Amino acid sequence: MKQRNTASIKRLTMMIFLVMYIIFFIITTLSLYSYSNYEFEKTEKLIKNFDTSLSQQIAEKLTSFSDISKYPLLIPDIDKLHEVLLSNKVNDIEQYNYLKYLCDMLLIQNDSINGAYLYDLKGRGVCSTRNNTNDKLKNPATEKWFIDTLESSNNTSIFPEIITANIYQSPSSNDGQLIALCRKIINVKTKEVTGLLLITIPKDEFLSIVKKDLPFTDQIVSIYDEKGFAILTTMNTDSIEFTQTQGKNILNNKNRPAIQYINNAPYLISYNVIPNTNWTLVNSIAKFDAYRINSLFIVVFVINIVFFMILFSVLYMFFNKRIFNPLKSLIANMNRNVENNLHNDFAYNKKDEIGILIKSYNEMKRRINDLININYKNQLEQKDLELKQLQNQINPHFIYNTLESIHMMAEINDDLDTSIMAQYFGSIIRYSMNRKINVVTLKEEISVIEHYIYLQKIRFDQLFSIENLISPEVLNCEIIKMIIQPLIENAIYHGLSECSSNGKIIIQGEHLLDNLVLTISDNGIGIEEDELQSLNDYINDKNNDYKGIALRNINKRLKLNYGEEYGLKIYSVVGKGTSMELTLPYITRE
């Protein structure tokens, strides 16, 4: 059974270490999880803000081009423009130069515009381009963008897939893809469409916005039209076919996936509709790049886990070697035959706490052996001592009965003063020697104090008077028995010792906050300031300058029973008197 208990202590220690390690592991894991969630939320917020900001930039770019396209409609001679476009003489030199001038003015509005074109309804047009010597315009009357613009209910249309072959008769092989904005030129008076304005912007202008300040290393940003065709993308040209497929799959699927695989790698996908367009911005970020946790945090996490695992293992082995095994051997030694084992010390050479315990155990065995040898003699001496104590002991009832006899004899002899003195003294003796009662009410204590004062007045021939100013509301409060009498005795023998007459002692009691405060004051000689400080230090065990123990005992009894905030405090003014203040908790007896 004892071996099982020893093993239980070992198992308990191991369980404590295991629980501590599990708690540490859980806390560390939760910290990592919390940190990861914080990083992931921060990443998702960053992605959302990036998508919103980028979409807004593209929308603002398109809006600025749309505002520029309004220029021909705001010129003072707008009627002339309508007249020229409806004259079927667009190619006449005067009309051509006029339209050419308008195109030039459009071109200088924004450096991103690389071409401005004005067409009549039959597709005859004039242009102004930047860094392009080809001025042989193609008649776009049969081109999809031309037809769609005229048929559209909107005043402007955006075409993300315009190429130079849609505009020129002989396009250059070096011309890149364009994004075009086409606006109807409408006569506001007749509500009649008189022509079309076409503005072209290289896709690279938008691509530069998309590529600028990408927050992630492995990030692909693409813009799709409403049919899922890629307008532009930051992906390399080798993967354009994938991008087109991705766009169709994403935009045609109501449940757009959050994760897609690109080149067999998982990517986090986010979507945002570009304002005022039917374009969708798709942001693809490598999952590893988006949800990357600081590698240093992971390393610290692993190091902490391994370190504390090793630490707990080492501590357990240390406890097993230095505590459990010695205790097991000590228990085995205790279980041997007691009579034979008392003469042999348990061998242990280390001077640690276990060594101190074993040393005490060996000393205990030697003492037990010595005690066994002298036990019989001690028992005889004890019996003799008890007999002597019984012989010398006076029964307290003998004192009570004797005082009662004196009281009765005095009454018989008509000695009233002696009778009262014997009666009062007996009540004081009976009250103080009652060991069964330690706590009394203030009213009971004051009743005995009045008997004591009566006897002292007779002793000192009425040299002092007593004034009781105790508030009636506190008379039912509980106090420790016999703590006021020593204070009154101290006031009589020390405070009033040099008063020949008119000595006065005032007893006060009141309820302050949650405390009962009792004050015994005298109008005696008072105490010097240095001596008063020394006396207060003495009753609080800070010095031993005085021989009397009554005041110190009262202070100790109060603090032991109620706490350090309670006790005795002495105040004094030389020549005016001394006050002794008792502070107790306010406890009333029901």
C-alpha cells in the first residue's frame, strides 16, 4: 500500500508536468492560431482594399477619357460640327482640316490617348494620332464596334479589344492592342446622331496601373468583360489561353470559387466589379504568398515546444533521482523492525532538504531510544509532580465561598462597606477566572469595571472621579473580556499618580464607520513626546524598553482576534493628560 502511495506521488508529479506542458502547448498553439488569424484577416483586408482601390483607379481613368470625349460637344460652334458631319463632304479640305483640328485638340487633352477619330454616319473619318504615320483610315461602317455604338442606348461605349486592323486599311505589325471609347455625337436640338467620336488608349496604360505597387510577389491581376474574356492581365503571354478559360469559368459560375489552381498551384481568388463598367477585376494571389506566417514566429514556436519538453523531462528525472528514490528508501527503512532499527542510522551523504529530513529522522530515532530508556523514570516523576500540584492547588470555589462568608459576616455586623467590597471583589474574581467565556458585551464589561472602580476609589480615598460617556447604542457590542480594566488601572497608577485631588478618568465609547472605538482618558501629568513614541513602539513589539506587559498583551489580543488594523494606540499631552484608544470591529450580539 505504501509503495502504491509512493508511486502515486510519482504519477501525480508526472501528471502535473504533463498538464503544465499541455497547458503551455495549448496556450502557444492558440497564440500561433490567433496570430495566424490576425495575419490572415490583415491579408484579406489588404486584398479587399487593393481590389477596391485598383478598381476605382481604372474607373477614374475611364471616366477621365469619357469626360475628354465630351470636348466636341462643348465647343461654341457645335452646330458647325453637326453640319460638317451631315454634309457628306468630310474629305473636302476645309471640312477635313476642321475635323483634324478637333482631333488634335482631343489628343492633347491627355498623354495616354494615342488616337482620336471623328466619323460621319457613313464611316468616313478624320484622325489625329500619336507616333503613327499611317493615316489611311478604314471605313468602319461594317465593323462591330461601329454598329454596336450606333445601336446602343448609351451615349458612350467601351471596346476593350480594338486593334489597328479595325481602324486602318494597312495596320502596322507593331501596333498593340487598344481600348477604345466611342461616343455618339448628338444634336441636342433634334436628338439626331450626326457622327461618332472614337478615342483609343493603349492597353499598356491600364496595365501600368494594374502592375503598379502589387502587394504580393506571386500575384496575377486580370480584368474580364461581361462575357469572361480577358481584357488585360499581368500573367505572362504563355498562359493567356488559361486566363481566357479561367475568366469564362469564373464569370459564368454563380458560385465563384475562392481557390483555383494555376499551373498546379493553389491561388486565392478575389473579385471586384469596376464601377460604371461591366468589367470584373479578378485578383489571383498564390495561397502560400497570401497566407504566409512569419517564419521566425514558427521557429520560436517549435523551439519553445521542444525546449519545454526537454525541460520537463529533465526536471522529472531530477525529482525522481533526488526526491522520490531517497524517500522510497527512507520509507523502506521505517518499515523495518523498530527495536532493531533504532540503533542504526540511515545513510545519506547529501546536504539538501532530503538530507536534512534524514538527519532529523536519525536524530529522532536516537531520541526515541533515549526516551524509551528513561520513560519509566519520567512517568514516576510526572506522577509525583501531579500529586504535588493537587496538594498545592486551591479550588477557586474556596475563594468564592470565603469572600461570600466575609460578605455575610459584614452584613451580620452591619458593616455595609466591607460587605459591598467583598461582594464586588468576589464578582471580579468570578468574572476574570471564568475560562469558558472570552468574549462579552460592553455592558457586561462595564458592570464589572464599575465594581473595580468602586474598590479603587476606596483604596485611593476618593482622589479621582469617573465619568462614563459611552453611547447607549454600543453597549450591546462584543469585546474581549478584561481589556478595559488594565487601562483604567494604568490611568490610576501612572496618569493620576501625582494628582493630590480632582483626578478624573473619562470612559468613552462610540460607533465610528465599521469600528467600535473605546477611549480611556485622564487629566494626569501626561507623557513626553519621545517617551510616548517609545511606549507605542513597545506595545507593538518594536522595542523592549518597559517591563509591564498589560498594554502589550491587550494590543496583541486585539490583533490576534480581529486583525492587524485593530489594536491599542496611546495619545498624550504633557501637563494635560493621556488617552488610550482601543479600536475593535463593530459586532453586536443578537
